[in-house]
Amino acid sequence: MRPGCFILALAALLVGCGNASAAEWRTLKPSPLKRTEVAAARVGGAIYVVGGFVSAGHTTAAVERYDIAGNRWSKARSMPVALNHAAIAVHRNDIYVVGGYEDPNRSTSHLLRYDPSTDRWTRLAKMPTRRGALTAGVIKDRLYAAGGADNGTALNTLEVFDFKTRRWSPAPPMTVAREHLGGAVSGNAFHVLAGRAAGVGNMTVAERYLPAERRWERLPDLARARGGTTASTLADGRIVIAGGEEDAGTIKEVELYDPKARAWSALPDMPTPRHGLGVVARGRRVFTIQGGPQPGFHFSDALEALTVPPG
């Protein structure tokens, strides 16, 4: 090949690679409800959004279902109790909602199960510790509920629900107490990310719980301190964390954690920065749902999606 042709071919290859790795946010159909401090999870091709505030001081029990392929919303059966700041996780295609606050800002220990196939809710054994603004994840046949707050005090609590015995048990606490934090499961480890605490503010701390060893392991810090955030795991095991709030406003930066490389990197900023939002992944696509576009009692029906480049 002549030198000039080789240079042109190399340039074309580099351009092609650049296009393949480009990532842009896409705006999807807004939800029927505007709300904040929601919980969201995916079962198959549908995203379920539960609870949250719909106005200042007013919590809803409403559940909405988003059909990813059809880009359309529908109603599902409401929860048996109205909750905001609850945590959510999925086990064998059932949705579990744990903790949260009831009006007026009263922490709870609820554990609710929703079966999408029957559109029915069931109350299960309550969590030992009342708390809201916590996070939760499922590894095999156990649900892990970490952090949160009760009466304004951030907790380092980790409690485990066994789906087989339907009983709760304590586990080693996190190294750092925090609330309004993100959580995601990857590689049989429960990653707990960022968050805040009274008198401390937003944090960059990251750690993961290793159930097989019953211990916590510190991870590299996030680049951006954030509270009021949420995280989700892509199909390849990488974790996306988005959203949050601070005195200056809501946080637009989005970060990606690669557990294999133990490294953080930046993704494109959210078009509509929000706190108290839902973050859900399917494949390499991540969805940011509802949440407050400004700190405090502000509400959004926004739904935006980003396809993350391959690792």
C-alpha cells in the first residue's frame, strides 16, 4: 500500500472508531406524573417507578410502568402505603421496596413485594431498622439494605433479608455512615457510592460489600461529591451513577465505574440535571427518570436515556 493510501485508511479507521464510541443523551416520552424522591427498577423490558413526592410535603403511592420498546407509559397498581425516599431492588422478576419515609418525613421499615405478572403487592417481614434515603441490592437469594437515615441521623447500617427464610439479619456496617446514596450490584459485590450526612455534606466515598467474606472494601473515590444520587449496573458489570444536589443546584455530571479496572471515568452530562431520580439500566443503555430539577421540592416528568460506549 502506498504511504498516502495507508494514512487515509488509518484516518478513516480512527474516524470510524470515534463515531462508534460517541455517546449522546436522548429525550424519551415524559411520564404522566411529575415527582421527585422516587424509586425505580427494571423487570424485563419495563421500568417501574414507585412513590415519591408529587407536591411539597405530599407523598404518593402511585406506580407507573414504562415500556422501553414502545416508549409509552401506563399505570400499575399503587403500593399499599405512600412512600418517598424508599430503596428498590429486583429478585426473580419481583420488585422489592424497602424503607422510605411516610408523611410527614417519618422513617419506616417496610418491605413490600410487587409481582408484575399479577399486578399485586404483598407486605413482608419489616426491616429491623427504620430508615429512609437508603439503598438496596440483591445478590443471589439475599437483599442487602445499606445506609439511610432516621430522624436526620445518617446510618452505616447493613441488614440482609433472606428470600428463602424470609428473615432479616444484621451484617457488618459500612465504614462511612451516609444517606441519599447510590447502590449497585456487580460481580457478586454490593457497591455503595457517594451520599451525604448532616454536618458533613456530600461525599465522594465508595466501598463495596463482599458477602462471601462478610467485609467491606474501600474503592477509589468518585470524582464528584454527590448526595441525592442513584446508580445502576450495565449488562457488562460497569456501574453508572447520576444525579444529585448541592447548595449551588442539581448535579449534571455522570460517572462510570469499571470494577475490573477499579477506575472511574466521565460520561456526557445529563441534559436535565436532577436529584431524587430513578436510574435504571438495560444492556448498555441507562435511563434517568423523574426527580427534582432544583434542590428541595421541585418535580419533573423527564425521561432521558444514554447508550454507554463498550468497555
